Amino acid sequence: MLIRAAFWSEERREAFHETIERCLLQPARRANADALDAVSERAANFLMGSRAQHPNSRDVDDTIAATIGALPRFVIDALLQHSILGSFARQSLTEVIRFSATTSISIQDLFNATEVAVRDGVCEVGEFGQFRIESNGLLVNLCVNVDGKTEHIEIPELGGLLPQAIERVSSIERALSDFGPTFRRGAKILAAMAERKLEESEFEALLRERTHGVRAHWERVRAGRDAPIVKATIAPGDLSYYSDMLGPVECTDDDVQSYIAGVLVPYRRSLVDGKRSAGLRVALFGFVHSSLAPSQFVDELSDDDVWGLVTELGKLNDPYSLLGLAEIGLSRFADERFRNMVGECISRLCADDDASNQMYVAAAHFARLVLSELQFVERSAGIQPYWKRMAAWMQAGVVLHAYTDFRFNLDALTDWVGENYGQNLSWPTS
């Protein structure tokens, strides 16, 4: 069933995994830890058997790679260490971009095919037309056979292999616009495009950001609001995500004030300086301490410029962002626009109605859930507790913003978070 579930929709698969975790795996860990090894070994044998039946088949290997990535975490961890399948599993997970449960492309194949298409005009890969890349020297177009249907996939990074510097720069600028300011390698990669084409390691870094970066995580939260809850979406166990969003992981003995002053404030300022509106969006989500007041990151801008940034952000709903906007407004209170904004933000923060009450209760629940997940990420024991708390609060704001105007059933939400952090599988709604 674990293998079969890899071909289901993501929502159905994640719900099944959570059921397996609650009903089978948690009791098994206490009663018979060897049972988990047996499950993983059986999955490995099945996958190795499939490869043996179809040797040297790229399509079969791609399907198996996508299957591995859709298995529960404990099975993936076992496969990574498997004596026979381990090297294939590691390559599959680190060097493949998935378009569906059954469709994936090796990043190396995508890189090589793009080079061929830029040189020859077209490159088609796969026994059944898995993907096709076309280029006229100015643009690169990718079409992928996704579950039997040809789909055009927009990946601007492919243009980093074009021969003309102006086209390379334009392509990477579009990619970086999608990623926002938290992709810290972006500026260096962009600068290199004036002199040369993308290197494969840079290409891989760009694709990894597209699929696993901060903006990618935010989009998964937003896209999942009308589907059954997926705990891994609300509270991802990806340490790099939190360090890119909040700021570098703190493992030293510095106290919170020293860390904020010496690390977080400069980091936030660099985000706002790099991409003002997108950087301010991060700073507002991250207004979890008075020393991180967002006004300090726009203090050199005029009232008109700051108002333009605030307007560009659109409607904000999480309490941290509302408080941050009020703080910015108070620092520019002489301007009527900001005076009015302060009044509106305070009114929304202090409103005594169901929507406001839901916002605060939901924020506390989501922060609790995220903090629980952060206790189990790699190297968690060495990370300062205050860093994990700030990351949890910030992610709670991200979730609330994605669920703007959503009506929670607070009793169901409370039960869902309280019962081992995820035993109710239906999203609690009114």
C-alpha cells in the first residue's frame, strides 16, 4: 500500500501516511522497532525487482525515483542507507525535479538537454517523449509529458544557458523575481550571467530554490487551504527553509539580544535592500521581537516610497504584519496616510469579534505545532530555543496570511493540534 499510495494525489497520500504513522508506526516503535526495518526492506525489494525487470529503462527509473520521493520519511531514510538501492535513492532525491507522482526529470538530463536545444534548436528525451526542449537562441521552451498529457512548463532558469548575455541576464532576473530575496546565491549567479552561461551546480541550486525555497513553501500553504490538512505543509521539517526565512540558524551561546543585533537585523536589512517590497514582506512576518521593528529597514526611504511598498503588499491579515504596519505608521505619523493606516491596524488587532478571536487562537496553535516539529529536525539539539520559537511564530504568521478570511472551527483545530499534532485528517472548518 505504501508503494501504491505514491501514485495517489498528494492530499490523499499525505492523509494515508498520517494514518499509518498514528495507527501502526507509533505503536510499532514502542513494541517492535524491527518491524519498521522489515517494512523498509520490503519496499526496497519491490523497487529493486521493478528495476531488474526493466534494466536500462529511463522511464522506469524515473517512475521509481518519483515513487521513492513520495514514500514516508522513515522508508526514505532506510532506502538512502540501503546496500544496493542506496546510491540510486540518493541520486533520485537530490538530483530530480518532480512534476507529478509519476513524472520526474533528472536535473542533469534537463541541463544537458537544454544545452543541446540551445545548440541544435530542439532536444527530445525519453522513450515516449518524456520531455522536449526547443530554443530559437532567444528563448527556451520546455514541454513535459505529465501523466500522458503534454504540458508547457515555465522555468526561466533554462534561459541561463542561452548564448547571448542579455538573454541570460533577463532569464535569471525573472527566476530571481519568482524566488524573492531569501535566495542568497541569487545575486552572485546573476552577476556571472554577463560573462558566461550557467554552470550545472548553479542550475541545480536555482531549481532547488524553485521547488524547495521559501516562496515554494509559502505557495504550498496557500494552495492547500481548501484541501485536507497536510502537517508537513503547515509545519515543514526543513531547517533550511526556516533559516532562509527567519535568519541564519543560531547554535552559539549568544543571548537573544546579541543574536538579533548581530545577525537578524543585518540579515533583514539585506533582504529589504535587495528587494524592497518582498524583503519588507519577510520583515513583517518576522516582527516577533521589538528589536526587529520593520520601520528601521525603511528609515532611509521617503514617505511616498514607503507608502508605495505598503500598497504593493496588498491586504495583510496575520497579527505580526498588522503590528508591523502599525509600527511603520507610527514612525511616520505626520503623514495622514500613515495615521489612517495605524488606526485601521489597531482596530483590526483589537477588534472583539469572532474573526479576530480566531486569528489569535489559530496563531497560537500553529506556532505550537511548528515548534513541536522543529524539535526533531536535524541538529535540533544544538539550536538555541529562542531561535526555534521565533521560527515557529513566524511560520504561524505565514499560515494565517495564507488563510486570510478563512473560518476555522476552533474546537476541531484545538483537537487536531492537541492530539499528537495531527490525528484528525480533515481540515477543521465551520
